[in-house]
Amino acid sequence: MKNLKTLAAPAFIALLAVLCGGLAFTLDSYSLLVFTLCALAAVVGVGLNILIGLSGQISFGHIAFYAIGAYVSALLTMAGWPLWLALPIAGVVCGLTGALLAIPALRVSGPYLAMITIAFAFVVHHSLIEWRDVTGGSNGLMGIPLPEFAGLDPAILLALSAAGLMIGALLFYRRLSHSGWGKALRAVKASEIAARSLGFNPVISKTLAFALSAALTGLAGGLLAPLLMFINPESFPFSQSILFVLAVIVGGSGRLFGPLIGALLIVLVPELLSDFAEYRLLIFSVLLLVVLWIAPNGLLGALARRWVKPEHLLPPTHIDQQRIAAHLRSRGPVSGLRVTNIGIRFGGVQAAQGVSLHAPAGSITSIIGPNGAGKTTVLNMISGFYAPDSGQIELQQPLAGLPAWRSARAGIARTYQTTLLFGEMSVLDNLLVAMQKGRLGLPFSLASDAQRSLALDLLALVGYRGEVNIAAEDLPHVDRRLVEIARALATAPAVLLLDEPAAGLSRRDTDALAVLLRKLADFGLTVILVEHDMALVMAVSEHLLVLDAGKPIASGPPAQIRQNPQVIAAYLGGTDYQATPRAHNWDGSRDARLYVKDLVIDYGASAVVDKVNLLVNPGELVAILGANGAGKSSILQCLAGLHRASGGSILLNNENIEQASASTIAAKGLALVPEGRQVFPYLSVRDNLLLGGYSRGEAFDAAAEIEAILQRFPRLRDRIDNPAGLLSGGEQQMVAVGRGLMAKPTILLLDEPSLGLSPAMIGELYDALAALRDEGVTILLVDQMANLALQVADRAYVLETGRIVKAASAAELRNDTELAAAYLGEGVSV
């Protein structure tokens, strides 16, 4: 079956070649012209398919390369050069031009890249008009000689040449897409960040795609000149460039025969609708919209997804440990990673300062700290995504300041908080492209059987048991985590950086991950772990580095760190702030305003919140406490309708809302002040506040209510007409709270309101929350700074790995020594 699938495409191309040869000798002269134009359009489509389908770039300027190829070919043949020599020169000229265009074009992406290519097309068009001494200006070039060979009719010879070029282009694309070059292009297309972390330089990959695409287009243009025997700038209208792109998209970008189907459409349809020539672009526009509506991946893409099934292949049940050991130790002995006093500033914010660590080979070092401590920032500096302002990073050589792709080639591999797999590529290809270690290799080189076997062993090592030929984008969350780790291992790194690898995993999966990390260290890897699951961190780490506000506050073995007062204060929110206590303890109605029963939340994997029960009575301020990743924000987002619950019930004012939309829930009186503030930056403070009242659906005195907000937050008064995006973080948080209050909610949800604020601003904000509490506003508060939240709360729930482990009054929890255990973990057995 595998051999049949492998031979299907070459067999079809061979049949196509025979068919084209037969048509070249049997069609009448006009049909032969249309046939030749179809073949040339297919060649241009294949070139664009390299650009769009493989590298993910868009160009509406390929008509310029078509024109350059035609003019180069025409000028050379008119000067007496044979066509067979003029054609490759035309291709080379266009390829070099494409590479030069790529240099400025690659500084932008999306619509801006498209605009640059459009501008290039117009520049070429007007240059052809103005360069009269060479191009003939608007009059063009005429008398272009026809090719001669063995007494064949020139029209037949051109048709055969175009068909041969098309067959060659299809074979070229097929080999390219399966080669290391093709895998590199697909990787950069899917995620430039992940591609850099594997050692690929996106500039080289994208420039290569531009050059190859332009060269094929130039070759097609080189044959167009003798076919028409006369060319001028009007032979290359800009609308044709749009049709070339249309051919690729409609046929199916990234599909071998997609450009062929598209070429037939853009050449034959106008012939069939010749009586409606003035409506050609309108017809094609409607066609494009219909195809994108019915088949977003193109005609062949839709057919392939429905009918083509990947070959069944699983990782082995028995792992070749020697092969894996040889692979992971292929870089030779490494002394480990040494980081000395690195720091970085973003504008006026010192994100990291004075961070140092020494992680020997074969060890696991964890970097921990509360939200915003700078953990991921440190990983980004080590891996080359940020250049530190100070300090040194050494792994057998100085790495500080090197780009990410060079750091990767030096032996640093990493994973990400949100997995960055190459979604359109198979699981196996994700590993095979990583084995290239950032090198493109020889043109058209394919992965060896040994590399495939090693990739399967690595997948088995990390615990992946699924199909290896399915697209990575179809994997469940747990498998994405495992495949991303396996892909990092495929680069044979000396240092492995793991950014929250246990996020979203079940306890069982996390325990398996702990075992895997110990195995990797035993292979001699230096493992740097950033993780909020403290049980995992304490179980696997030999050494911990604790950050708070970008600065190291402690360093040492897990047992020592767990008892460190500074660490406990950092996680629980050591603060001198003292809130104004209630004049009287809360004693309101027991008719719960919000009641949550057996709430389950997942993100396509195991539950991140499991069987949570909580209630909030009218006038209460209730806090949900827990470490990062415990599920606190997920609960608030689910209550607000931003994420659908997988199980359980949610009652707001005795009405079920677990299936309601976010807008419906807001209209029923629940207002969320989200993490990160999320003000509308280009709208004024006044307009931000007014938008908060949108869900009320009734007339209200906006001026009076805005005045009430300004009295509550006086520092907003002088900024009421300023864009909200220009305010400080604390002022934006006040705007966000005020926006929530404008809805006159029956319950206000606050998600991490103190995050990133100065102590003075935190005090001002929490004074306002205490005042709201005393006025009888019902509040559900999430804040990682437990000691801070307990200053204003009446009651609190403590959440650990998605489950409530304790519920008590705020006064009781303030003196509970077990609260720190929920933040710092007790470890798992490995």
C-alpha cells in the first residue's frame, strides 16, 4: 500500500506527459495555443505554490517576473541566442531578482508584503515603458524568432516545450516538498518562532522560496515571448497576476496538482465565456468566494481531506535505548549552561536583573516565581529570542546577543507555554525537520530510514502512542506537549528549556512527565524547567532559582526553598498593606447570588478544573486563591461565558447560565474585569467607561454614573478624555474596574487586579475594593497574592491543580500554615 501511494503521483505525471504529447500533435492551431498557455500558467502556478503553499508568503507581483522572463528571452533570441540557452538565463535573472526583492519584502508580512509585490509589479511595468532603447517602450518587441528543431512545426515545438516545462515543474515541486528544503519552508510557514528555535533562519528560507518561485515564473515567461512573437508592457496586465494567485488558491495551495487545476480554470474559463470578456474578473471573484466558502483549502485540499487517509504507523513498543543515547550525546561532552548576571529592560520596566545560574550537564534546574516574575523572559534570553542588556550566557561558547537560530545550533532547544507545533506537517515530519538542526542540506535530499527510526524511538521515549502520520494540528493537548518535547530532543540538544510543560496535564500525565525528565537528565541533558506545578518542580529538581519582579530572591535545593520566608512571601504576597476592616462581619442573605456545583473545565485534554463547588452570597467578597496554573482564571472565564463548562452547573440569581453566551450572561448582571485589564487603548477613558454600561439595555444617567466612578478613582478625572492606552498600568486597572461597575452588576468578577502594579497603586486599588465591599457590592476575586486578597475578603477557597482543597473564612486562612503548601507543593514520587 505504501509503495502504491508513493508511486501514484509519478504515475499520474507520466500519464499527463503522454497525454500532453498526444495533444500537441492532434490539436488545431488555436487549441494548441490555448493548450500552451495552460501549460505556462501551470508552471507559474507551481512557482507561486512554492511561495504560497510551502513558505506561506503571498505575492501579487508575479506578473513582473513573467514579463522579465519574456523580455530577457526575447532580447536574447533576437540577438541570435538559441532559445534553449535564453530560457535558463531568463530563469536565473528572475531568480536573482526575486531574491533581491525578498530582502526588503521580508521585513513585513501579510497585506504589507502583498503591497510591496504589487508596487514591484507597477515598477517593472513602467520601467518597460520608459526603457525604450532596450524594451521598445509601449511599442514593445516584435519579430521574436520562433524555435526550430528537427523540422517540427514551431507551434508544436513550443507546445511540447511548455508541456515539458510543466512536467518538470511538477516533478521539481514534488521532490522539493518532500525534501529537507521543503520541510524547512513548511516549518517557517507554520511558526517562525518555533523554526528559529530549531536553528532555521527564516530570512534564508523565505528568500529561497522567493527565488525559486520567481525563477519558475521567469522560465514560463521565457517561452511566452516566442509563442506570441510580439510582446509589449500591455501583454502583462496586473489583473493576470491576481489570476495566477487565484489559480493556486482555487486548485489548492500546497497540493502538487493544485496549480494545474487552477491553470485550467483561469485559461479555459475565459475561453468558454469569451462573450463576457468584460466580466472576467467579476466571474473569477465570485468563483474564488464560492470555492473559499465551500473548500477553504482549495478543491484538491477538500478532496484530500475527505478521501486521502494517512498511512497507519505507530511508535515502537520497544525503544532502542542505545540509538537514543548516541543521538542525545552526539554533541560530545558539555560542561553545562552558565548564566551570569543577565538582565533586560523593556522601556522603563526592568523585566529581569542580575539573574545567574549554573546548570551542569545531567541536572534539572527549575526557575520558579509568581506571575510576572520574569521566568519566561529569562528563558527567552537564554534561547536567543531576547538579547540581554547585560551579563553573559555560555554553553561551550558565549551566546548572549546571538539570534535564536544560532543559539539553537549551539545546542539549546526549547518548548513553549502554548505548544508551537507545525500544524500542517505530520507528527513524524515535525521531528524529521528538527533533525536537520537548522540546515537546509543538499537540494532534494530526503530523510533516511535511520532518521525515521530514530524519530519513532524519540516519540516512544516521551510516551507518545498515537499515529505519527496525522497532522500535528489534529492532536489532543497532551499529545501536543509530548510531541513538542520529542521535537526538541530531535535536535540533539545540550540544553533543554521547558516552559510550563505540565500545563493542562492530568496528575497521571504529570507524574509520567516527571519520570521522563529524570530519564532525560540521565542521558546527560541539562534541563531548565519553568513550571507552576510545584509538586512536579519539587520532585524532579536538584536546584531551584526563585525570581520575584525579575530579581533572584533565593537559590538552592527544593527542601531549602520550600522553607524560605522570602519565597513564601513572594508566592503568598508579602505586603505591608492593611485594608480597612468591615465595621461588622458580613451577615447578609444566604440566598446565594452565584452557585457553582461540580464545575468541570477542560481545554480539549484532561480537566483543568475538576468538580469545583462554590457559592457567593449577596454583599460578600469571596476570594479564590491558588498558585499559577491552579485554574482560578479558567473558573472566572467560564462563569463569564468565555469558555464553555464540560460539566456541572452554574446558577446566577437562581438561573442556570452554564450554556448561555457571554453577552447573555453580561446582560443578566455578571461583569468580568479580566486579567491584564484589556482596556480599549484607542478609546478615551470616558468611552471605555460608557461601554461598560452597554449590557444594561436601558437608559441611565451616564454623566452622573461616570462622576461616581471619578469620585471613587479621583486620579482618572484629569485623564477622562485621554486614550486609555496611554495610562499607567494602575490607572488602566481603575478604568477596567470602573467599566465593570458601569454595568451595575449583581456580581463583579475581578481577575488578578494587582498584577504588575506598584505597591502604592495596589494599596489605592484595594482601598477601593474594600469600599465596594462595605457598600454591599458582591465580588468574586482572583488574585495570586493570597495575603493581599485575604485583607479584603470575607471568605476564600484554596484551589490546587483544579480542585478546591480548603474553604474557610479569610481570618482563618491568614493564619493557616498549610496555605503555603498549596502554592509550593509537596512533590510527587519519581
